[in-house]
Amino acid sequence: MKKENNGDLTSFLFENLEQYSVFSRVISRKGGFSAIPFDSLNLGGTVGDDPKHLASNKDIVWRTYGIDPGKVFDAWQVHGTSVIYTKEGRTIDQPHQKADILVTDVVGLTLLMRFADCVSTVIYDPKHHAIGIAHAGWQGTVQDVAGTLVKAMSSTFDSEPAALIAGIGPAICIDHYQVGKEVFDQFRDLSVVDSTNSRELTGNEFYLDLKKINSAQLKQAGVQNIENSNICTACDEEHWFSHRRDKGRTGRFGAFIQLRVR
């Protein structure tokens, strides 16, 4: 990923998407208005932050990146595999729908999700000019959210997996993501899990690399062009919120993707 400074905000972009008529950014925690422990560009509305700060944070993001707030669609992320195909933004008085995968082919509509260690995946179909975004923690990963995203693109837009372009954003690395045996056991039977993306140590210690597992699931689904950020949210406190590092008391950073005119 490439780092980009826009006024007070810092974001990261996928270089494999730059040549296309699609605009995608993962926005760091810097440059907002929220106080500790949500400092400072928190975009999560359910973490306990001051609503006024949250509103100011959203406003600066919309203005900085030229996003129409009336054409933003987000969802209540529930660690599942539900898909929403949307053609319009979510109004402020419209309740969030539950989903961890969003897709659209509407130019100018922004798909937004929020993260604090989980894996963000964005995807673009240059042939059918359609996009998607997905959220995957360990529960979503073991349910193959990445593969479900590819299937959603194929069934909704007739996308060919080999033609899709994908990016995997910042998420917690294997060194910081220790899990219990009951979680690790759910990954043992996944064909994409091996010694390159999981670690079992003596002394009953288990670790997972969710970014690499999601990347392997994309490949298994037929996607060939994948950019993995290799950025750890727990390692880099300057730029990222981390639920694990901050023991649950933290904000959420945003990742979005938007189609633009060809």
C-alpha cells in the first residue's frame, strides 16, 4: 500500500487499483477530533465516543475525499457472511442492515466499513465496473467471507474471478493474534490454512495470520491480482486502532471504495 497525506488526514491506498476508475482508501486514526482512547479520527458509532466528535470526524473525511454523505452506505457488521447489494446511500434515519459484505455497481456510491484489527478486503471488476468490500475477523474468516465476496460479485454482476482486482488492508499480524485452542481447531480443516499463515507452539499456544488466510481464500476462489497491505494494526499505534492491543477500549478506522466515471 502507498501512504498518502491529505491535509491533517493520513490514508493508505492500494497501488493495484490506481490505474482504474475506482477510488479506495483505508483511513488512519490521525487528524480527527475524538479524545483518548478514541483519538482521534474514530469512525465507530458504537464504541462510546462523543457523538459530536464522531460527526466532526465524518465531516472531515467526506470533505477531504470528496464524498457525498448522502451517497454513503454502511452496515452493522456482525462477523457473518451476509451480502447486501445496494444502489443508494443509507440515510441518517435509516437503521443499519446487518452484513459483512457490501457490493454495488452505482457510480458515486461509497461503500464504507469500520475496523480495529479485522481484515478489510476491497474488490473491483474492471469489466463490469462493479465493486465490493468485506469485513472479516476470525469468525468471518473461518466462514470464508473472502470467497463469499467473490461469489457475490459473480452472481450479482457476472464477474469472472480471474478478472477481479483485490486489496487486503491493515489488520492484526500473526505475532499479536494469539487464539485459544477452540478457535484454532476451527481453522485446522480449512484447506488454505498451513504453516505460512498459522502457528502452533509447544505450551498450547496458537496464532493466526488473518490477512494471509483471507488472501489464500481469494486465490482459492480464483482471484489472481491481490495486494496485501502487510501492515499490522497492533504494531502501529500511531496510525491504527487495535481492539486486541487496546483491550477493547478504542475507536474504529474506516475503509471505503467508490466507483468513479470511467
